Amino acid sequence: MSLTTVTKFVINTTQVNCFKETCLRVLSLCNSRALKEGVSVHSPITKLGLQEDLYLSNNLLSLYAKCFGVEPARHFFDEMPDRDVVSWTGMLSAYVRNGRYDEALEFFYSMSISGQCPNEFTLSSVLRSCSLLGDFDYGTRIHAYVIKLGFESNQYLGSTMIDLYARCGFTDEACKIFTNMDNRDTISWTTIISSLVQAEKFSQALAHYMDMICAGVHPNEFTFVKLLPASYSLGLNYGKLLHAHLIILGMRLNLVLKTALVNMYSKCQKMEDAIKVSNQTPDYDVLLWTSVISGFTQSLRVTDAIAAVHEMELSGTVPNNFTYCSILKASSEILSLELGKQIHSRIIKAGLEDDTCAGGALVDMYMKCYLAEDAFGAFRDITSPSVITWTSLIAGFSQHGFEKDSFQSFAEMRAVGIQPNSFTLSSILRACSTVKSHSQTVKLHGLIVKTKAGCDTVVGNALVDAYAALGMVDDAWHVVTSMIHRDAITYTCLATRMNQMGRYEVALDVIVRMYMDDVEMDGFSMASFLSSSAGLAAMETGRQLHCYSIKAGLASGISVSNALVDFYGKCGCTDDAYRAFKGISEPDIVSWNGLISGLASTGHISSALSTFDDMRLAGFKPDSITFLLVLFACSHGGLVELGLEHFQSMREKHEIAPQLDHYACLVDLLGRAGRLEDAMEVIMTMPLKPDALIYKTLLGACKSHRNIALGEYVARQGIELDPSDPAFYVLLANLYEESGQPDLAKSTRRVMRERGLKKNPGQCWMEIRNKVHLFNAGDRSHPHINEIHEKVESLITDLKNRGNLYQDYEDSSYHSEKLAVAFGLLRTPRNASIRISKNMRICSECHNFIMLVTQFVDREIIVRDGNRLHVFKKGECSCMVAASLQHDEIFHNSVCHS
DNA sequence: TTAGGGTTAG
């Protein structure tokens, strides 16, 4: 057979495989000639004598590209003595087919320089390259060229241009091109529908589908494959409607369409229907199996997902990187390290550990299982980590306390030229919030402004949170106002951070801003605002929020329910707290802790401890917070042995390692009981580095038990750790004073003044006509001072009428802070030295009442100082407040000597 | 020369 005959045969053949076979024959002929004549196998043209036959050369070029790829084809092209538009276009489409869009555009540039004018086929390939590269500028220039060359109404180019504009984010322009097309066929309709789905304009996509039907254009399998994902968002009913329609239209259920349907049902959490569809035909491939596995994973049916993997393997289908991704997600979902490791070994066996997708899922799995080192190991195995992989690493680090590593990874990612996206930015901002890094936050803010990433609400929210965590409230609000769209999370971040800073009244102001912005409260924001109300003991506000939460259907959510328990508990409304707790159908550990906290902090020690027992009987495992509450209760109830027992049981029975707060409670427990040496022993032998607070707690106990020697030592230790805290001087001075050493007391106070230290001015809040007002100590000119007086008077009268004033505080359902305010403002009857309760005392000299115990955390205690009010801020732990107050520091120092 | 399914991150 002559070469020309073979080539002609090749050209007339339409099957690629046949092409390939024949082409090989052509090449073998070339080879034998080449061998004989000593020329390159890739120089067939001249040897074949095809110089004169451009038609044959062009077809052979196309053959080369299809069978042997881009390089041999390019070699062929370069050797062609003559080229026309078909030769150039053939080579260009070879680049595009192989995904080498950059080179395609370069090649087009060479073509332009050569003076060759493109035809509609050339432009189609160029436009496609622009579209897939997202090169909008170049794309629009080609669009202009298309018009100039008179190809505007070309059907093929029309569809490609719709795709270009849509992919570059200009959906409206894409729609305009579509509307202006005169000959809209199934492909152009499908392209516009697909573009709208891609742009998440699902209703518009559906509307176009209906228009398509009305216009008498028949949808095909492609149309449904593109449209079905719209129902992930529009809902199952739309998906079912489309399913019904494609049946009515007699659409053939090919593998691709079947997979699209399986995905639709599985994304709508209808796995049974997904399986029914997938079993309608016997065809299965790895993509369909992966869809099924992923569907089970999304529905949290991990066992079914694993079973599907086995079934897949039994059927002879080999899992690929995507399949491993899905199953790894299942193992992270249930935090099963064992399963995760098994899959890891399978991935290694399959040689996929360097794959971006499978490797990325491994990083995520190890991070979720708290194994940052293994995650990093998996990350290092990945050949070319994508932005998603980097984000998994960064997010994992920032979520598990390795903030430094997350900053470092972020810098490395940028150094290798990968730009962060909104996921990356929100993850790294989380690290900023945790470590409260001003410099990092500001730097990231700059980057966000520059890249316009703040348009993403999640990023905006993360930035708001980072500023709010730093206490930079104005900057946080500035970000809020610059955001395009704000949601409940935006406002919840702010309120939560304000609560953490104890600025409850500012947190409650957020409600108004939220309302003005037309953003509805969700369960989380409601819980935050209830927590603010609890912090202020703003009964009216809290009750109104409670009413609103019922009306808005938020009250049944667990976070709102828990916040209600906490709110009523902190307000001293024990009955309401119980009621709120009983209303929870499935209380969690937070609910129980809330109830115990409410009881313990209002002095209902025995009830708090019996609730702890109830909790365990109900099958709940106490957590570290529970133990903090129990130790607090024991400490304040004087139950030393029981407290020690519980402390012991933490590690032995419950595998909870005591933290600094627990040790502070233990020191408080022993200190109150006068076991000062034991308390000191705890500090010396505990596995954690003592902080200033724990020394403050012990110093308070030293004062109470008048142990000067230990007190002086403890004060020195504490001052060394926190020289800016005046409490050490005040406590030590009072210790001297009470131990009959007034000179030493005086000199201690002098040293304190010389070092520029003084006690913080007091503040308190009171709710008047549903608005919370802040009072500074000594501010008798406050516009509402008369109302405060009235309110306090009525409180006291009420207390007297109830007979609660001089009874054990355990019986009082009144809110401790209000009592403190009341007693602080009005002189109470002289009733010397009555010990009202474990939590309240009366000064033997001035006969004012004083609260000894305030709420457990985030709370303050207000005590009167002459006509002034003092707030004793919480330490990091309330034990400090309790300890310092127990020893009457303020009592003598401020109240009596004002 | 134009269109199709599965995956990991906040």
C-alpha cells in the first residue's frame, strides 16, 4: 500500500481507534523509510512527498495530535513547508484539547504575526482558552474581532461566548448575548442554563428551562445534567419535578445523567431514592460509586459509606483519589482515627499520597483527629498543594491551638505564590482572634481590602471578630459598616466578645443595630444577648428576650435553652432556672453546668451538689467546667473533705487533668479552712506554673487567718508575677492592720502609692425602664439617681416583707447583685454582727451589709463605700473575689475608712 | 469549532 493511499484511508476513517491503528501503520512505514534513508521519524512530510498536498498534510497533522499528543503534532506542524488557516487551527485545537490554554493563546499570537487570518473555527478555540483561563480582557478583544470578521451570528461562537462571559462572572452579559442570538439551539439553551446554575442563580436557570420548553426546543441529557444541581438549593420538589419531566420526555438514563440524579437525591438527604435511581440500570463506574459513597457520608451514614466501598471493590471498580476523599470525610465525621489510618495505608498502596485531593483529605482527617504532626506529614507528601490543601493545614493549626504554625504556613503558602481565598482568610483570622494579634489582624485587614475579599460575609465576620477580640470595638464596627451583607453571625460575634470583656451594656446595644439592619436574631445571637442580660442581671431585658425567643420559635434550641437556665440562675431566680432546665427535652452537659452554676453562685450549695449527683445519675460525664463549679460549691459551703475528694476524682475517675482554675479553687478550699500550709503545698507541687491569681487567693486566706509570715512570702511571689496588680498591697496591708501592725500596713500602702498603683474605680448597672444604666462610683449627680433610690427602697421593703432580709441567704430568691447595690446605696438597719448567711456579712463597725460571694464567672460585686459604690471585678476566677471579700479587705479599707 | 457526572478547606 502506498503512503498516499494509507493517508487517504486514514482521512476517510472516522473512528479514533481505527485512526490510531492506521496512523501507527503510517508511522511504521515512515520509520522503515526513515531508517533506510536516515531521516527522523518526525519528518514524514518531505519524505512522503506531501509538500504539494496541503489537504493531506492538514489531516495528517490532526491525526498526529489525536493519536500522539501535542509535541509530535507540533513537530509535524513546524516541518510543514506550507500552512493555511486549517493547519494553524488544527494545531491550536490540539493545544486546547489537551488543556494547554496558555500555549494555545501564545500559538494564536504567532499565527497573527505570521499574517494568517483566523476563521470561525480558530476563534472558537481561542475563545474557549480565554474562557477556561478566565482571561476576560483577551476574551473581550476576541469578541470584538468576531464582530469585525462578521461571525457574530455564528451559532458555535455564540455558545462559546456565553460560556466566556459567564465563567468570568458576567452572567448578565452572558444572558444578553443569549437573548440577541437569532438561532438558539439545544446547546445554546443548555449553555445559558448551565451558566446560571454556575452563578447560583437557580430560579433564573429554572425559568430559562421553562422558556426553552415554551420555545419548542427539546432539552437533552446535557440540559438535565446541568440543571439538576439547581435543585440542591431550590429543594427536593424541584429535583423531583425535573426527574419526572426527563422521564416523560423519554430521556435515556445514561451513566452521566444517572450520576446527576443520584447526586440530586443524596444532596437532598434522600439516600434511599438515590440508591433506587442508581439501581435502575446496571451501569456503574467510579464516578457513580463515589457519588453514592459521598451521599452516605453527607447523610452521616458512615457504615453504609464503608459498605458501599466494599461493594464497589467487589464489583471490580477501583477507587480513585476522589473516592478516597469521600471516605476520608466519613472517618473524620466520626473522628475514627483507626478507619482514617486504614484508608491512609490504602492510599499509599494506590500511590495516591502525593495527590492534591486525597492528600488534602488526609490532612483534614488528621487535623480533625487532633494529630497535627501526622497532618503535617501528610501535607508534605503532596506534590503540589492547592489553596484548599493549604487551607486545611492552616485551619487545622488554628483550630487546635497551633496558631504560630498557622501563621507560618500562611506565610509559606504566599511565598510559594498561592493566593489565599476567603476560606484561607477566615481560617487565619480565627488564629488572630485566639491569640489577639494586633499586627497580624491589621496586616490581614490590608490584604482583605486590597483583594476585596471582605465582600465575603464569612471573611467580614472573621475580621469583625478579630478586632472585637482585641477590644478594638470601633474598628470592629467600622468593618461591620463596610460590609456589603451582614448576618446574624456578624452581630453575634460582636455581642459575644463584648460579653467576654464584661461590657454587657454595649453587647445589648447590638440588638438595636441588628434591628435597624433588618437582620433577624437566630438562636446563637439570642443566647448571646441573654448572656449579656445575665451579666447585667437585667431582668426586664432578659425576660423580654425570653418572650421574643418563644414568639420567634427560638426557645426550643439548646443554646437558647441553656442561656435561659444561665440567665435565670445568675439572676437568682432559682425556680425559673429550674423551669427552664426542665423544659429542655434533651439537656446536655452545658445545661447541667448552667443549673449547677446558678445554684452554687446564689449560695444554694446543697442543691448545687445534689444536682451534680442527679447529673451523674442521668448518665452524664462531668467535664472540667462541672468540676470547677463543684469545687466552688464545696469551697463556699465549707465542705473541705468533699471538695478534696472531688478534686482527687477528676484525674483518677474521670480522666480530666486539673487546670489552673481548678488548682485555684483547691487553694481557696484549703485556705478558707485555715489549712494554709496545705494550700501552699498545692501551689508548690502542682504541675502547672502558678499565676498571680492563685497567689492572690492564698494571700486572702493568709489575711483571714492572720498568717504574716506566709502572707509576706505569698505577696512577694504574686507581685513578682504581676507588679501592676494593687490587690497584693491592699491584702497585705490589711493583713498587717488586722494583725496589729498598723505601721507596716501604712508603709505597705505608701509603697503601693509610690509605685503608682491604686484601686480601680467602681461601677455598677441598674435597669431603669427597660434600659440598663451604668453608674460610676461616687456619681451622685447621675440623672437617674432618684429612681435608683426608689428602686432600692422597694427592693429592701420587699425583702423585709418576705422576711428574707435576715434569714439564711439560701432561702432568698433575690438577685445577689441587686442586693449588693441596694445595700451599697442605702444604710441598712443597725443589727450588729448578724451573720446573714455564708455569703453575706455585716460589718461590725459601720453595720453595712456586704456580699461575700457573687456570681461564679464574669461577674462583679458591688459594695458601698460611703456614698460611693465599688465594683470588685472578677479575677480570671471568682475565687479571688470570694477570697478577697471573705477577708473583708474592702470592708475595712473602703467602707469603714472612707 | 460549541455543552455533561464524583472530591478535600472557613
